[in-house]
Amino acid sequence: MAKKIIVSPGCIACGLCTVSSYIEERPDGTVVPKGGVVLEEEEESEFQRIVDGCPAKVLSLETLFSKSSQEIISQMERETEEFALPVPTMESISYKEEYMNINAPTAVYGEYHYDYSSYNRAKEAAKQAIDKAFYSQRRTAIQNVINNYQVGELSRYFEYKETPENFYYLANQSALRILEQWGQEIRLCKPGVRIPDRMLMIQTRPDSKLKYHIQFIKSDILTFADAILAELSDSVYSLSSYADYCDIDDEEVYAGEGMFGRSKYVTKYCFSNTSEALREMKKDLEDACRNSFTEKVVKQAYSCVKYIVEGYSKDLQTELNTKTREIQKVL
Amino acid sequence: MILEAIGAVTVGKVVHDMRESDRLNEQAEKKNLKSFSRIAEAQIAQREAEETMNSAVLRLTNRKRAVLSSSMKDFLKVYEKLVKINFVESDGIRELDNFTPAIAEDLHTQISAVQNMPQTPVITKNVVVGWLIGGIFGAVTSSIVDDSKKNLDLARMQSRQADVIAQQAKGIGLAYQAITERASAMTDVLTKLNILFIKGIQYTDSLIEERGRDKRNYTLEDRKSLAACINLAGVVKSILDTPIIDTEGEITKKSLETIQLGEHCLQEIDFAMRGI
């Protein structure tokens, strides 16, 4: 009787069984049986030695019972019909505090320079300095947070890549497991029938139907920085109001000798304490991100991700359907 | 007439400025998006390298844990039988002197520690250096065109920063890759040695079972086999004890030496087996 390999929970990842070509190692060192493997009698006795040598005693062999062709076809049709990728929830791609890295300078150049002839000029200079240092870069700072969010939550939907986190790769793997199961059933039922390898492979990739949605989460989403920045359109977040945090100081500065040889002094002004203005600006920006990120960015991203997952699920179902018809012909 | 002409010129200037502004803004936006896309690509590549490294380190940690709790545990049982035979140095098993009861005690402690450990992924020391996006750039003007020029300047600066960030991410990715390679090499050597080690333990156990406690029953070949098993235990232990990275986050030189020692040991066994 043909047998299949079972790896029960409790594998300690010792790697002893990896000498067998029927065993596949997972990234953490634990093992799983290779998909679709059916051991014939002569292979069984050889593999039994590996089963006996397993120190955790998690390997075993299970007898397989053959199904009829019609039963297999019905199973294939049913599984294709039922195939659907789980749609992620919005929480699964939610904003996380680790994405917040807004770096504001702690002070600006030009503080305590008694160079300005009036209070207003010093104030204007403070305004220009904090604008140059951070205020003008607020949009980029928000885009940077969105970029972190993209990398952390959305990058797995950007393209097909054979990495353990990639959505398309994982989706293909789940369809492949179904195909491997079918292959196993067919080998048992009709040992003489050879199913071409390409029929037991998944070739679906994200196609042009998903292009715009992928483009959106990959690039266009960065433009939503404007929507977050719009939260700071009130006058309390204006450049002038931040400049009010700066201090303006005056001092009598020596200005040479007067007409009768007397020393002449003029009042000059400087600005200082830009750090408080910058700190406030950073805090407001962070608050705006925290308060509106879900509404302005995550919601849009989620609707795209949902579309991508559902679309890709349908594409995989179509491929399984095609395979079912092809395998039916072979059987 | 003159007033009309001035009006027309003014309107013309405003329209021209607005078009110019749109053009510059569009250019700035394109540049900006391109920069962020470069940053994202570099960060994704870095994240993937980090995930691969974490897997490689986790695989090695799990393997070490498995070897300790299975093969080493079995070896210690055999070792206890072995020391009762009372071999002395002149008996040709000098390896027994290297593998002292203190080492055995150390292994007992490690095994009990491992058995109490939860089966969760191990978090490795974070060797990543943070990077910043910031700096002082831009110009303050009041006109609409000047604002757009400023946006474009910001975008250009962002583009240059993107290159720097991409380079940094690439560097970090390479560091991760080096750790991954070292961890994978160590896991592979440990796996191969463990297979031989288990065979050695089983053989030693059956030999002691057969020959008993009287050392005179052991031939020179038997003693060589016992010595080889103890030797192998020492090599396996040294791999178990060697960290990949030190407290500073640097890849240890010792890890390379241990891998080389393991490979050398495997070669020797392979050579000895060919001789047989």
C-alpha cells in the first residue's frame, strides 16, 4: 500500500531527516513533507529508517487509500469552486506608531545674531529661518511617514517575489498545495498515468487588471500627504504663529564715534528660542498624522488591497479551473 | 490705451507665471515621487535581507537547541558510562582529559536551560543603524513661481537624499547578508556533524554495552572509536557555544574559526571512511 509522510506538531528542528529528498526544511529549521509525495513499498522501508531516527518522534507514515477518477474530478471541481483567498481586514494593514519618524532640527542657524535694525525685521528673520529649517518640509516629512507605512504594510502587494512575506507568492503556494494534493490522489488512483509537470504548477502573476491599484499603493498614495497637511490649515498652524514661539531680544551695539568723538550706540535685535517653535511644529505634525492617517491613507490603501486580493483570488481560481479541465482530459 | 496695454501685459504675466508654476510643480512632484520610490525600494530590499537573516539565525538557534536537547543529552548518558570504565591517559583516549566532568556539567546546565525555554522565535541583536531624513534646504520667497521653484529644489534635494538613503540601506542589507551566510554555514556544518555524532553515540553505546566496564576488553580500534566520539562531542559543543555576533553587533571571528574546525572535522571523517 502506498503511504504518505506525516510530520506531527513538535518538530525540534534537528535537521536529521533533511537528508531525505521527501522532506522540506522551513525557514525556521522545522520540516514538512514535500508536497504530493507518495511512497511506494521500496521507498517506504528506506524512509522508515529516518522515521525511526527522529529524536522528537514526530515523523510517521500513513497509508493512503485510492479514490476513483470520478471522485477525484468531483473533488477538484469542488475545491476550485470553493477556492478563495482570505480577504485581509483593515486592522491587518493598520498604521503603527513605529512608522512615525519625523525628524525636525532642534535649532536653526542665526540665533543671537544682533543683526536686525528693528523688532519686526528680527521677527521676519525668525520666520524665514524656521520656514527654511522645517516648516517648508512638512509635506516631505508626512510623505516619509507614508513611505514607512508603505514599506511596512503594503510592499508585499507591490509585485510577485519569492519571499516568505510576499502576498502573491503565499497565495500561489496555497493554490499549489491544492494541486499537489490532486497530484497525490491521481498517482494513487492511476499509477500509470503521468500528469505533465506544468499542469501541477501555478503560473498566475499579478496582471494588468491590478496594475492601477498596485500603482496606487506603490506611488500615488504619497500624494495623500496633502490631505494630512490640510488638517494643519488653521491659522494656529501658520508660519507666523510658530514664529511667535521665538524670542526677540535687543541690545545696544557700539556703532563707532559720533561728531564730537563720543561713542555711538544703536539698538540691534536678534531672534532666539527657535527650538520651541520647531518642537511645536513637529508635535502638531505628528498629531495630525496620528489623528488622520487611518482616515486619509489607510482607508484608501485598504480598498486597493481588498481589490487586489479579490482580483488575484479570482485569477488563481481561473487557473485552478483550467488545470481541472486539463487534468480531466488526461484522466 | 496705455492703461489697457499695461493691463494686458499684467494679465499675460500672471497667466505665464501660473503656467510656469504648474510646470515646475509637476516636475517637483515627479521628482519627489521618484525619490520616495527609490527610498521604498531600498528599504524593502533591506527588510527582505533582515527577514532572511532572522530566519537564518532562528534556524541556527533552533538547530543548536535541538542538538543540545537530543544528541548531547544522549551523549551525556553514554559519557557517564564511559567515565566509569576508568581509562587512563596511557590507554590512548586522551580526548577524555579534554572532555572533563566540568564540561559535562556545563552541558547538563545548558540542556536544562533549553528545555525550559519557550519555542518562540529568537530576536537577534539589532545591528541596524538608524538614518535620518532632514537637513536645511529650500528658500523663502513670496511669489507663486518662486514657491514652485522652491518645491523643485526640495524635490532635487530629496532626490539626492534618496541616493544616500539607498546607499545606507544597501550597506545594512550587505551586513545582514554576511550574518545570514555565516549562520547558514554554521547550521549546515552543525547538521552534518550531528548526523555523524548520533551514529557515533549509538555505536559507542552499543560498544560499551558489549564490552562492559573492564577496559581490557577494549581493542585499540574500539578505543579509537570512543576517542572519535568524544572528539566529535567537543567539536559540536564548540559550535553550540559560538555566537555569530558579539555584543557590539560585529560578526565574530570565532564563528568563522568554528565553522572551519567543523568542516575540517567532517573532511577528516570523510577521509577516514574512504580509507575503510
